[in-house]
Amino acid sequence: MTNSTITLAEDLTITRMGYGAMQLAGPGVFGPPKDRDQAIAVLREAVALGVTHIDTSDFYGPTVVNEIIKEALHPYPADLVLVTKVGARRGDDASWIPDLAPDALRAQVHDNLEHLGLDVLDVVNLRTEFHDGPGEGSIAEQFTVLAELQQEGLIRHLGVSGVTIAQIREAQAIAPVRTVQNLYNLVNRQDDDVVDYCADNGIAYASFFPLGGFTPLQSETLAKVAARLDATPQQVALAWLLQRSTTSVVIPGTSSRAHLRENVAARDLVLPADAITELDAIGA
């Protein structure tokens, strides 16, 4: 089995198999879910399965997902780490709008605190304006705002999302960076250098859309490897990410308890060397 947890700071240990709560909102990550009771059941089962790393944000819904997390899990288990994001808001048409002004970031942190029912947030990731395709602009002003809120005691740890190595280094010069959350999976390998940088610097690298988005990756090679290992393609894709580096973590999302159990089982799947060679070739 791949090491199941990763310690990023003295007071920050997370399970490498996390749970992404985004899909607990309605279609398009907007509005309430079709079945709120089912959403609550999925969260409770994730914790029962040993997941201590839940990824969320107040702009999922908006507010809907955080409110469901609070209803399902508050008061929170002592070892549960809630990782949230700031840096965007939702339009009335469900659009995603960058919102990175200092006052907006401060308000978003307070909104997350309120809707999660917390006095301090475990981890806050800055969702940069480059989220959908990393650019080389500065993130210093925005990250400094979060560092100030950390100094005020409202945030324990900081991370970044949608960033390059240069931007991670820029943030590290301001405050410790514990997590990076970028697009990366078996097919989308443009972030290889960032994955390696995070491993070298003890930073958790969380792949969002670890299965390629809302539909699982489709690949003949992946299917063949999965059949040989008596696993599903999704499980193999997640296991590949967990074995990709020592600090890789995954946050697959689902609104189904059956899919949740399937995803979590991937933490126990060890891919042999020949399978990794075949899978590596998919993204070559």
C-alpha cells in the first residue's frame, strides 16, 4: 500500500486519499443537490472510511457545499482537515468569476469560517486568476492578504491553486506553502515539473480533476491494465497519481457512496513497475 498519510507541518497531517466535495452541489456546481440526505451520507461515509482530507470552497454552490459539510460533520473529528479555496465568486448564471481584490479575499475567508462553523480554517488555497491555464503573473499581493489573515489566527496553513513553480516560489518568500492544487492526471502531464518541485520541497500536490474531469479517463491502455489488475480504470488512474510522487494527494469527487468506496479502495492498489511503464506512455 502507498503511504496513506502525509505530514506537511507539525500540526498538519492528511490522508493522501482525500475527498473533493465539489460534486455535492447541484449541476454545474451550482445550487442545491438533488438529494441532500445522500450528500450528507457520502460525507459521513468518507470519514468512516478513514478519509481525513476534505477539499471544499464557499463558491461551490455557492455556500451550499460548506453548509452541507457543516450539517454532516460538525462538530468535526479532531483529525479532519478541511481544505478550502478563495479567489473566485459565482455569477447568477453559474459562471466562475475571479475575485482577488484584498477586501474580497478577506470577505471570502470570513464566509468560509461562517458556513463551515469554524473559528479558524485548517488550510486555505489561493485560487489564482491563472487557474484555468497557469500564467506567469505575480500573486504576491493576493497571497500576502492570506498571510496576514494567517497572522491574525484565522488560517492555520496556506496553499495555492493554478500556479507555476515561479509563483510557488514567490508565495514561499511570503509564507510557507503547504499545498498546491493544479490540473494533473494520467493524460494531462503538463505539470510534471511542478509535481517534482512539490515532492522536493515537502509540499502536497493535489490533482484536481484526477480522473480527467466529470467523466473518467478513457484509454485502451488504461482499460487493459485495469483488467489485468482486477481493478477499475478509475482506481488505476488514482493509484497512478498516488505513486507518481511522495507528496501526491488526490481529491476525487462523487455524490455516490458506491463510487466513493471504489475511489477510496484505490489507496490500497499498488501498481507493478510494468503497469506504470505502460501508463506513463499514455501521456507521453
